Amino acid sequence: MNNENIKIGAGFTLICLLWGSTWLAIRVGLDSLTPIFSAGVRFSLASLFIYSMMRIKGIGIQKDPVAVKLYIIMGIFSFVIPFGLVYWAEQFIQSGLASILFGVFPFAVIIFSRIAIPEDKVGSYKILGVGLGFGGIILIFSEGLSIDFSNDFWGMIAIVISAVMQAVIAVMMKKYGRQLNPLSMNLAPVMIAGAIMVPAGLLFEDTSRLVFDSKAIFSVTYLAFFGTLLTFTTYYWLMRRMNVVILSLSSFITPIVAVILGYLILDEYLTQRHLIGSALVLIGILLANVRGLINYFIKKK
């Protein structure tokens, strides 16, 4: 295995682990901060981290017309609206249900990539692997999962809209954002999100709930550095090197990481059903990658 493949594997593992941990960090932060304001502070702080990293590396922000259009589109449709919907929905529905609903993300990526990037082939193994992984997520969260459509309906709709919107942006960035540096691709949209969400939170949310305690500081700092700077920069780097459907399967692994962290840190239970469901997810991901693995071993011979 060459160095490039090792880096790709390490990057994919990194975003799965870190995005899986963000569920816990968000939960901790919402004890002290309101949802939209919390997300806005996270992105504002993240923009400072990203800008500092760019200065250290001597990377300038790209300002060509295509890049500027992509920054604006990503800021609104990859951060402000989708994250606003997810943070808002988490007030009404269980995180397990949210994870299952967000599982439509890889399916939406398949649909949109077939339309927008026909050369980036989506074979039967990928479709079968996505289906098997989605089944594993349902199994993980099936026990004790109740749905009250009268109260949960709009929260469920919000998660699905967020997932579909993220899928459209992922495919669009795969097609049009190849020329962008991952840090530059991350900075401007995050700045836009912070500039919109902080004032929106202050104007439309109950500011009397805001408490800047250790939980709040930990949450926004962790989410800004690990959940935004490292993850999104790595994600955009991977997008130039991986099939977008395979990359979207990271959304199946993050709930598994969240369950494991809940067991280790919050003393939540971990059952045989969780383990079987996790195994199905991993088998699904291997199945989706089967052609790439076969080609790799053929080349080795």
C-alpha cells in the first residue's frame, strides 16, 4: 500500500472518529447555549483556527469568480441551513432517530452523482453496500426507538432536508471544487455561517438561557477545532481523491462512534444488537469498496 492510500485511509478514519464524537460535544454544549447561537460561535471560532492555519502554511484564500460562488453556496447550503436544521431538530427528536434519518445522505449522493458526475461510476456493489450499511444503522437504534409523528414530524423532515441538501453540495463540490485548496474551501463558508448564525441566535433565540460555563467553552472549542477545522478540511481533501459515494459512507460510521463514546463516557448501554448492527455497517462499507480492493490486489500481483 503506497503512502497516498495510507493517507486516504487515515483521513477517512479521522473524519469518522471526530464526527462521531461531535454528537457528544453538541449535547454537552446545548446544556448551556441555544442551538443556533452555539453553532454560530462554533463556526466563528473555527474560522479563526482555519485562518491561523492558512497563515502558518502560507496559503492564501482563492478569489476567482468560481471560488467565490462556491463559497457563498457552501456557506448557506452546507452550513447555515443544514446545521441550523439539525441543531433545531435535535430539540424534538431522539439522536438515534436523527442518525437513521441522516442515513438518506449516501442514497441522495448516489442519485445526484449519477446525474451530475456520470463518469464517477456507481456500481451495484456500492448500492448494495449502502443498503446494507443503512440496515445496520436501523438495527443499532431500533430497540426503544419510538416515533410520535404528531410531535416529531417537523424534526424528522428537517433532518431529511439537511441530509439531501448536504448530498447536493457534496456532489457539486466534487464536480466543481477540485481546484480549491481544502483550507481555503473551508474558511470562507465557515466565516459566512458564523456571521449569519450568531446574530440570528441572538435575535431569535432565548438569550436568557445562555451560560458561558466550562461546558459551553469545551463544546464550542472542541467542535470548532476538531469538528470543523480538522474534519471539514480533511473531508474536502478526501473529496478530490475518493469516490463521493464511498466518502458519504462516513455518515454510517459516525453513529457507531457516538454509541461507543456514549457507553464509555456517559455510561450508556452497549448491547449485542449494537455490535451486530455495527458489523453490518462495516460489511456494507467493505462491499461498497469491493471493486477497488480487488483492483488493488490485482495490481499488487
